[in-house]
Amino acid sequence: APSPSPEATPHLERALALVAPGGAHGQLLTAEQRSQLGHLEALLADAWFQLGLLDTCRAHAERALRHFGWSVPSSPAGWGVGVMGQLALCVAQAAVPEAFEGAPDKREARTAAGRMLLRLTDMFLFAQDMPRLLWSGLRMLNTCEPLGPSPALAPGYALMSLVAVSLPPTRAIAEIWLRRSQEMAEQVGSPIDVAYVLSRSAAAGIGLA
């Protein structure tokens, strides 16, 4: 989906207030309201990212995830436990993928959550924040993988290949993720998606050389 222009932020903030006049935490919300708030928060995260205000972007992205039903760790211990949980989920999904096929009515929310997790992974990578990077990257792969090839999953594999290539024990995994990201981007991505994946793949390729 195209990102909103930065000029849209006041209108998006107003829309948030209209969907939940009492505040998202000040009232019981219906499933429809949570979905609407999640999508609005995701649009705000994209808009603030374009403005370079990454802390604000992160706050909106994390709120979007919570509205979509994806919890976000809030402590150092929570991030560590979260990473272990996502690693276990990766193994389980690889072993029995059919057990993790999402319900059709949850596909839109899962896709939007995957985009926000990709946004967070990108930010944590450049911040060199390893616990949060591992959690968001693995969570993004686990969220998007059951949906099949997508414009979010392709760059996700490319980003995580940058992480895997930095550790000798996981370099073989990095090569697999690199190939998968390139094939997927060419299959379902736009030219911008392909360019994004190729740029990340080139950086990972340097580590594999």
C-alpha cells in the first residue's frame, strides 16, 4: 500500500480522535474500532517515518500492533523472552506449517501487522538494537510466512539475512533467505520492492564473500 504524505498527519490524528473519542485506553473498543485504529496508527507510523522522526514512528507502529492483537515487549527481560519465543515459533512453523495457516478474516490485520514489524526491523537494524531487532525480525517472518509470498515478506527475508550473515553459525541460513527474498520480490513485488531487496542483498552478499 502507498505510504501517506507527511502532510496527512493532522488529518490522521483527527481520525483517531473520531474513532475513539474517549481515547484508545479510555473505553472498551469493538473489534471494528480496533481494526480502524490499527490501520490509522500504521498510516501515522509511515508518515512519521518519512519525516525522519523515528521515535514517533516507533510509538505509532507499536500501538498499531497492539490494536491488531500483537503484543509488544516492554522490558529488557521481555525482549529476551520474546526472542526465544519467536525462535521456537520459527522451528514449529517450519516443522508443521499447515498448523499455522491463519484464518481468512485475519489476513488483512496480519498483513498490516507484518508491514509494521518490517518498519520496526528496519529501524532496529540501523540502530544496532539487537534484542529488539531479533524480536521484530523473527516476529515479522512468523507473522507473514503463513500468508505466502508478499511484498512485506520479501524485504523481511532480505533484512534478516543481514543479521544472519553477521554470525558464522547462521550464514547458511542467510544464503537461503537471500535467495528467497530475491525470488519473492521478483514474483510479487513492485520495482521499488525489488530495488529495496537488491540493496539489502548486496550488503548481505558482502558479508558472505
